[in-house]
Amino acid sequence: MARDDAVSKKILIYALLIGLSATLVFMQVNPYWLPGVLLLCLLLSDAVNRTPALGASEADGLMRMLFYQSPSMIAKIDMVSGQVIQINSMLSLTLQVAHPYQVIGHPVDTLFPKDDEKKLRKALHTLQRKGVLHQYATEVVTLDGNKIPVTVDGVVTYGENEPNTAYLYITNISSIKKVESKLQANRNLLQSIIDNTLEAVIITNKSGKIIEWNPQAAALVGQVKNNVINKSISQVIMGTADARLTLEKDINHYLSNQKTKYIGKRETFHILNNHNKKILVASCCFPVTSDDGSPIFCFFIHDISAELKAREQEMRLSTIVRQTEDAVVSLDSQFHIDSWNNGAARIFGLNESEALLKPIGSILHKTHAERLTDQLKRLIQSNESLQYEFSTNTQASEANHFMASLNLIRYDKDHFGISLIIRDITELKRNEIRIRELMTELEVSNKELQSFAYIASHDLKEPLRGIKNYAMILKDDYVGLLDEAGVGFLNSLIKSCGRLELLLESLLHYSKVGNLKLSLQPLDAQRVINDVKDGIHHLLKQKNAIIKVDGDLPKVMADESRLNEVFTNLITNGLKYNDKPEPLIQIGVAPEKSSNESVCFYVKDNGIGIEKSKRDTVFEIFQRLHKKEEYGGGAGAGLTITKRIIERHKGSIWLESTPGEGTTFYFTLLKSDNREPISVNTGIELLIKSDQDNGNTTNRIN
Ligand code: ADP
């Protein structure tokens, strides 16, 4: 019996000391205490075993002291009745009972939550069966119903063959739970940072094997996490040689001498994604010591291709802006100068440091400042870019002219800036004035030329007719006095007079067309063509020719008799320069060559065609592509006159041709579109717009 007592006491001491050690571990006391505690445990057990000097009452005392004074909770229970036999002070304290008898004699279940009963039964069963219970996780319920997380270890002391008493060693793990949940929260926070950061985050162990891979890394490389975990980083980040070198070798360097140029420093290199696309990245690596003391490596990789492109673009643009001749200035929403280029320094006579941050109005002369402020306000209201011209001059020098162009730069809904570009257009203005003067001179000289051509052709006709008449009289009345050669000369003279007459007639007509007053009105082109057909029906019959009109012809703004002349010229040429037995003329509208404003007509023949090199020549006056007599002769002025008529209608004429197959003439005329009739007086019109200058102070803009 004494031997049994010794054994059970020894077991109890083991239990108490194991419990004590566990408490120390849980309370995060230095683990080196553990062997010491175990040693103490052995010594005590041995003392109980071997030391007969320690009397039973002394051992009891020691036991009681260990039981009651233990910093851990201990409950002694009767395994037969399942009732609590004894509890120690720490358990009483934790349960907040005034007296242990509030628990003693009650079923052990009272210590634990009701809803955990099943688990408790199972644990007690294990305890009964195996004699020990390890780390059963549950809660103890205090008198006022609070639940405290605990683990329960147990050991059974044996009576007569049957287990009769058990010691439950209960460890409060609330602080561990708290630490655990804090740790979990930190882990979650870290994970969410890793998952949601803009950069690709890759974490490797010390051998370079990937242990973490965030969604951005997946997007950058094109590999999902499951495919890369446990693979070597240098296998997964397929980069150019520099990338592999950087990633892999630097880990090794770090491990061998704890020092590398790359660790913690931003490096750029190229990687290849799964589509073999080369991506420029910036990467940074930080070693971190893990739980087991070995280093892990966190790589932060950022795709900088777009950033680099934007930087290059910005450099390009800023170089262009800096170097441009124009003043390129940006203003903030309060009209203060934000940026200032070399052009601005030149035009305004102020360098960058003198201009920056100043209100734009403060560096301008009052007149210009007020005008610019008005325009800036208009710009903000209308949100549409605007331009205006202004001039500066001194009495001493000529005016300088400028064109200002204002644009709104919207950064976002509420923020905006303004770009102000000022171009020195003085030279342009001077050239414009010069061109205008030249145009006036040209107009005068053209008018003189036209009247000269008119007068010459008109006045020369008279003596020419006289020469021709006398030659006819000579031929008719004096033929007997001339020999055969004389008669031949006389015939040539008469023929040349006829040719000269034709040329003069054409010249006269050409100069008339240039000066004629045109009356442009909505005209039905179909009706004009019908009139032309009527006018040449003998020729059509004689040539066995057909005129075919493709589709409906629209109304156009034209002078009726001149349009009749255009169609007549083109149709008769199509018949004249035609070697086919059945000449065919097709007339219609070419929609693809028409515009919103104008209609493009075509007149197509199946004649002899015109070589490519001669397509412009045919529009020059007196230019024929054939000998005088060939194809029925002609003055070579018809197409020149046609071109002049079209141009006076604000249209243009050109041709396409395939020699041997035929020629197509295209010409454009303004659509009628309910326009009012227009009267065109002269053939020469100034194309330069009127001057809009104003402003009048100094030479520079200030
Ligand atoms: P003309 O017919 O009086 O000679 P034009 O000015 O009408 O003068 O034509 C100039 C030249 O262009 C003609 O001599 C002819 O050689 C060529 N030409 C004009 N129309 C056609 C055409 N439809 N097909 C081929 N050649 C043409």
C-alpha cells in the first residue's frame, strides 16, 4: 500500500511538474528553463521513490503545497462518480468561487461549457482508457458564466485495478489565443497588402524557391500562383540574361557574404512574359529573417515600360517646346505663369526666372493684358480653343504682328490650366501684304493683257480680212497674169489668212470668256445636255454617234450658255478625236469624286485617247496634239476656254485616258442646294482674306 502511495505521489509530482513546465512554455518563459524543470521533476520523483527519509506526512505536505500553490489550475476528480473531489486555489480564483465547496462534490461538467459536453465525455473516456489526456482544448466556465479558453492535461491514479482518481491540469490559454488572433490579423493584413499592392511581389526561400506570388506577379509574368509555387524564381521569371543574373546570383551573393549591390536597391532589367514579350521592369529585393532564422527574399517588381515611354515622350515634347520659335506658355487657373519656353523669352523679352509664377497680365502692356484677360475668360466659359491676332508698334519702327492661340487643359473635373501659344506672324503679314500688292499688279497686268488680246485680236481681224479679200480678188480677177507657182502662193496666202482668222477668233473668244459677267443660277444639267444634243444633231447623225446619260443629273450653280459651251466642247472633241465606227459619249456624275459642296461630272468617249505626258498640254492655248489638218483641224483653244469657264465657276477640270480606248474628262461645279443666284463680274479674284489687325503699342509684347 505504501508502495502504491509512493507511485501515485510520483505520478502526481510528474503531472504537476509537466504542468509547470507547460505553463512556463505557454507564458513564453525562456525555453532553457524547461530542461531544468524536468530535471527537478526527476529529482523529486526520485526523492519520493528513494528517500525513505522523507516521511509520508512530509510528502503529503509537499504534495498539498504543490497542489494548492500551483500557478496553474488543478482539479482532482473521482473517475467513478465523475465528481470534483478537490480544486486548487488558482482554479477557485479563475472560477471566481467564494469557496471550493461551490464546486467540490459537483459533476466535473460544471467546470466546462454545457455545449461542449460531448467532447468532454470523449476526453474523460480517453483519460479513463489510456490513463492520460493531452492538450484537450476547451473552456472553463466561471461562476458568472464567463468562458476562458483552456487546454486540459490529465493523469489517472489507480486504485484497486480501476482508475479512481484523476488530476486535471488546466492551462489558461487566453493570452496565447490573444497573441494568436493578433498574429492572424497581422498575417491577414500582410496578405492583403501583398495581394493588393500595385507591384508584383514574389517571395522566395533561401534557395530561391517561390513561396509567395501575388496577383500582380501573375499578371506581369502570365503564370498563376499554383503553377509557380516551389519553383525556382529564375525558372519562372524568364528574363534576358541580365534578369536571371540579377535575381539568382544576388540571392547567392547575399547568402555567401550578406552583401550585394542588388539587395535593397532598384535595378532595371528586361523580363519575358509567357507570350515572349520583353517587358522592362524595375525590381527591388529585401531579405527578411523567417521564423526558423533562415532568410527569405521579397522581390518587388514593377513594370516600367509605360512609365519609361511617358518619360521619353515628355522629354521629346519638352525639347520641342523649349526649342520652338513660338512662345509656348502654360498658365494655372489663376492665369499665373507655370511654364515659359525660349520662344516666350524671345518674344516677351523676359527670361524664365523673371516670368515664372507672375500673373500673365502683369508682364503685358495694359491694352494687351485687358484683351488677353477677356479672351481667357471667354475660353473658360466656352471651353473651346480660340485664336486672335494683335499687333504692336512704336512710332519709330514697323508694327509686329502676333497670333495668339488659347487652349484649355483639363487635368480633371475641377482642375484646369491654360496653354497660350503666341506666334510672331510679322513676316507672314508682310508677305501677305506683298502677295496682295502682287495680286493687284497681276490683276492690272492681266486686265491689260486681256484688253490687249481683245484689242489685238479684234483690231487685227480688220486688216487681215482686207489682206484675205485682196488675195481673193487677185486669185479671181488676175489669175491669168500669174503663173502656176504664183497661183500656188496666192492659195497658201488665202489659207494662212483663214488660219490666222481662226486663231484670232479663238483668242478673242478666250479673252471674252475671261471678262464676261457670269450669272450663276441653279441649272438643270440634263436640260443643258438636251439643248447641246439638239444643237449638234446633224453631227451626231453624220458620225453615227450616240450620247448616253448615266442616271439622273443634279442641279448645279452655273451660267447656262457657258455650261452649254463646256458640254459642247467636250462632246464634239469626243466625236472629233474618235476613230470608232460608232462613237459613244457617256455623261454622268462621279459620286466618289463629288463632295458636300460640289458635283463632279464626267464626259467619257471611246476615242483615240491621250498620252499621259500630254494631259496638261491639251489645256494650254493653241496646243494641238495633231497636225493642223488632222481630225478636222482646229485652233487648239477649245479646252483652254473650257478650263477658264470651269475655273470661273470655282470648279476644276482634269482628265483620265487610255490611248486607243478613250478619254474621260472630269469637271466640278457647285451644287445648287437652294443657293441664291450669284453674279461673277471678273475673272480675277483676290484669294487673300481681309486684314484683321488691331492693337497698337510697342514693338515687343509688353
Ligand atoms: P482643238 O480641238 O481645236 O484642237 P482643243 O483645245 O479642244 O483644241 O483640244 C486640244 C487638243 O487636245 C486637240 O488638238 C486634241 O489633240 C486633243 N484632244 C482634245 N480632246 C480630245 C479627246 N476627247 N480625245 C483625244 N484627244 C483630244
